[in-house]
Amino acid sequence: MDYQAGTGPACIAKVTYGFGESPRSFRVPAAPAMRLSRLPVGIRARLLLFGLLPAAVLLAWILTMNHLRTRHTLLTLGREILLDRVQAIAADIDRDALEAVTAARTMAQAAETGLFGRRAESLRLTREVLEANPRFFAAYYGYEPDADGGDAAAADAAATSPAAAPVRDALPREALDQSGRFIPYWFRDPADPAQIRLRQLSDFDGLYYDGCRRRLADPTATDKAMVTEPYLYDNLALMVEHTYPITVAGRFVGVAGVDRSLDEVFKRLQTVKQLQRAEGWNVELFLVSQQGRLIAATTRGPNDADLRTLPVADSPHGRLLQDFHRAVTTDRVVDAADPVTGKPCIYAAARLPTGQWTVMLQARQSDILDRVRGPLIMAATAAAAGLAGVLGLLAWLATSLTRRISRAVETAQRVAQGDLTGTIDVRGGDETGQLLRNLAAMTTNLKGIVSQVKRSSIELNASSRQLATAGRQQESAIASLGASTSEAAVASRQITATGKQLLGTMGEVANLAVETADLADAGRGDLVEVGETMAHLESSTTEFASRLAAIRQRAEDINMVITTITKVADQTNLLSINAAIEAEKAGEYGQGFIVVAREIRRLADQTAVATLDIERLIEQMQQAVNTGVVEMERFAAEVQAGVGRVAGISGQFAQVIDKVHGLSGRFEVVKEGMQTQAAGAEQITEALVTLTDGSRTAAEALSEFKSAAHHMEHAVDGLTETVSRFRID
């Protein structure tokens, strides 16, 4: 039996019986009453905290996401609008450049279609073009030297005519150089633009003239018009030149051109800027030439410096201008900070088809975002007002809930102190009213439980004493049973030990018998192999004798061949002698035959000697072979006798092996019987040990049972004392 006790407002005493019964437990109220402590943060504060904080966070998140989404949408839309506007501005500016290029092209086409060489009319046309276009600063023709063949005549006429002569009678000296080359340059007086003056063209190595000639010769240049880089004219005015080549019969003969003042371009950019500002866009414009110089800008550099004609790399916006100027296409938008003010801006650019100028437009991001800043502030204000209303509603709800919960807490504290008397106000249909009704029902049930526990504690006290007496009687019986089983277990262990010794001895004998049988089997196998070897040796000996006989027969055949060779050698010797005799008869004509006969006789003698040696060796070999045949026949007979003896020994050894195998089987039967006996003795010992352990376990369980009964008595006493503290009347 196991007993556990706890402490607290309502501790649990758990009693476990070790005889197959299920655990039983009962609650015992703790002796000291504990007062429920209040939480540091009340329900009202938590309701406000957990209601207001998530709402505020959610509202802030919604406003932030709305602001970011609106900002992104506005910036995206602003980039698209900015790109459209810069393209429209580029088209507007390009119209002015196209107008100048068109005027230059018209003048060149007029010269090509019959006006070339008619210098007075060309001079008048140039002035009329300048007078008709107030935005032009100058208009001019420039012929190649003596291109029309009239340089000399024009020079003579200009030299003999007075300076005040009419233009129709003779060309002014200002329209010609010293050689009479036609190079009139009509321009507006920078001090008084209403005054138009005439002077000679100069700097023919510049882009307006030499560059135009090179462009005409370039087969890859589709547009033959030339728009030059901005330059300072006589330190008085900044301008850009627009020229077009004059060709006659496919030959370059000069240029026609007009100049535009950069002041006019700047005024045009300022006009565009004012129009954009009227529409709510505070922008800055930059116009860059094809060679990377600033033509005009609506803003000024540091220290109010003029940016016109400045290389873009030297301007404050050089990096952005270079990126757009070098790009193949400009249909993109770049976000970057203004290098002068540091404010975030959006930049877009477009390429002018005429002259390949680049116009860049700068707009501040704040100008775009300011359009929705007011609506966003109004939305944030409305959200804050809604949050204040939610806060007030939560405060009213928290006050209503905490008032009823406080009554429930007071009732719980009274019950915790043991006071089960009094009544509880259970009015209300919400969850707090249900909580108060449940507390009232709990108090009523607790009264009944306390009364029942008081009656049951008396009965439990008597039962615990009876259990203690029965435990003492069971303890003596279990002690006697344990002693008897211990003696029987000792005797059984001795029997088991003896059986194990006999079993080990029989195992050794059986192993020896098995080893003997294995050795006998191995010996029989070796004898079989010896018999097979002897039989193989006998057959090999017979085969060897037959081969020796064959060798002897071959030797006899060789003797016959040697005899034939000997006879041939004798005949050859006789023939050589006869040949020598016949050669002697022939005299000096037979000397050669004598030498041949001598060599043949010598070879015949050597053959005879060799055949005698071979015959002697063959005779020796025949003698050796005959001796080997006799020896092999005698050895074969001995081998046959050995085979017979081996067969007899093998039969006797087989009988011994059979006897050994039979003895090994009997040993196995005896060993199995000893194993069965030893296993039975071990089972008896294990049963006695189990019985002893059971007796010991029963004694321990009985001891626990006595201890539990003792604790039960104390627990019943404590329960009686604790229950007596509750007031139910």
C-alpha cells in the first residue's frame, strides 16, 4: 500500500492497495486557510490593454500600408506622367530646331534649283529669312572658293563701286572676302535685335561648314543637316548653328544656314517650365547637345553660375546627364537625389530627333506626394477618433464586468476561509451571473460533502485499526513460508550443480567421440585418395612402357635409314673417284671436275663418319630403352601389388569408422538425458526462487500495508480536524 499526501488549499491523500484493487483518493481541505491574492493588473486594465493595443497596432499598420501603397502608386504614376511630359517637351523644343533646320534646307534647295550663282538674289533671300523669323539670330550662305566662277568679277565690282551703292547694282564688301568669295552673314545686333547687320563668315574649319561637308561625304549619315555645339559669338551672345549642304551635280559647293541664340532656347525652356508649374509640376529642364555640352538649363549652378556651354561632366548634375546622354534609348525614369539640394527627385529624359539633343526633366518627389498628404491626414484623424470611441466602449464594458467579478471573488474568499454560510446575489443573465450561480451551487454541494466526510471519518478510523490487526497475522504466516522455501531452494541448487557437472563430463566424452569419428572419416578419405593415386600410377606406368616400346621401334627405323645413307655415301665416293679419273683423262680441261670430285669425295667421307656416329648412338639408346622397359614392367607389378594391399587396409579401416560412429550416437543419447535432468533441476530451483521472491514481496507489501494503515489513521484524524473547521450551521 502506498500513501501520498499534499499541501495547499485542497490537498489530495492517495491510498493504493497492493492486492489488485484500483487506487482510491479523496480530497482533504488544508488546515490553514489562504486568502486569494489580487493580480497586479486588473481585468479592466487588461481589457483596455489587450483591446486598445491590437486596435492601435492594426490601425497603424493599415495607415502605414495605405501610405506606402499610395506613395508607390503615386510615384509610379508620376514617373509615367513625367516620361510623357518630357517626351512632349522634347517634341516642342524639337519643333524650334526643326524650324531652323527646315529654313537652312529651304535655302540650300533654293540654291540647288537655280539660285546658286545669283548672288544678289541669294543675299536678299538670306535677309528675308532672318526678318521673317524673329527667333533666328543669323542667316547666311557660304560658297566654296570660286564655286560659281564669279569670285573675280564680284571682287572687281566691289572694289570699284562706292560703299553707298545699292545692293542690286553691286554686292557689299561685307558679303565677300578679298578674293570675291561669296560668304554673307546677316545677323541681329546683340545690343539692338531690331537692327540687322551684315558681315563675312569666318572659321570655315568649324562644324557648321567643314563638319557639314564631312557629313555630306559620310554614306552612313542619313540626315545631312548639321546642328553645331553651342558657342560664344564675339563674346556677346551664345548660339547654335543649323546648316545644310549645297550640292550641284553631286558636288559640294557651299552651305546654307541659320543661327539661333541660346537665349531664345533658354526662354523656350523657361516658358515650358512655367507651363508645367501652372499645371502643378515644379520641374527643372536641362538641354544637352550631341557632343555633351549644356545648351540651356532652367536652374543655375553653385554660386549662381551659368551652366550654358559647360560640359555635362563639369555640371552638378553631370552623372545623371551623362547617363542619359550616353544611353542608346532614353525611355526610362531614374530616382536620385538632387546633387545641389539633396532632396529626392525623379529624372526622365528624351532624345530630340533634330540634332540628337537630349532634354532631361527633373521633378521633386515631394511635389507628387503632397497631392495626397491632406487626404492621408484626414484618414488618420478619422481613425484616431474611431479608436477613441472603441476605447470608451471598452472602458464601460470593463467596469461592468469587474463589478460582478468582484462579488464572485468575495464569495470565493469566504468559502476558502471555511465559511459556508451566507447567501450570494445571483442576478444577471450574462456569464458573470452564471458564475455567481455556479458559486452558490458549489457552496451548497460543499456543505453536503463536509457533512458526509465527518460521518465517514469515524467509520474509516475503525476500519484502519482492523486492517492493522489482520496485517500482523499475515506477517507471521509469510515469514514461516519464506523459511521453508529457502531450505528447498538450497537443496535444489545442489542437485542442479551436480547435474551440470555430469552434463559437462558427458559433453567432453561426446566431443572426443565426434572428433575421433571425424579423424577416422578423414583417414578413410586419405586411403581412398592413395588407392586412386596407385591406380593412376599403374596406368601411367603401363602407358610409359608402351611409349618406350614405340621409341625402340622408332630407333630400329632410324637404323634402317642410316644403313641406306651409308650405302648412298659409298656410292657417292665411288662416283667421285670415277669423276676424278675421267678428269685426269681430260687434261687441263678437266681440272675443274677434279676439284669438284675431290669435294664430293670429302663430303661422302664426312657423311659416312656421321652415319657411323649416329648408328652407335642409336644402339646405345636401344639398350637404354630395353633396360627401361624391363624396369617399368617390374615397377608396374609392384604397383599392382600395392593397390591390392591399400584396398584391404581401406576395408578394415571402414569397419573401425562405422564402430566409432555408432559409439558417438550412443553418447549423444546419454548427453540428451543428462540435459533433460539438468533442465528439470533448474526449473525446480527457479520455481523455489520465485516462491521465495513472492514471499518476500508479500512481506514487503504487508509492511507497506501496515504503514498505509498507520498513515490512514493519521489522515483520518487530520481529515476530522480539518472538516471541523468548516462552518455549515
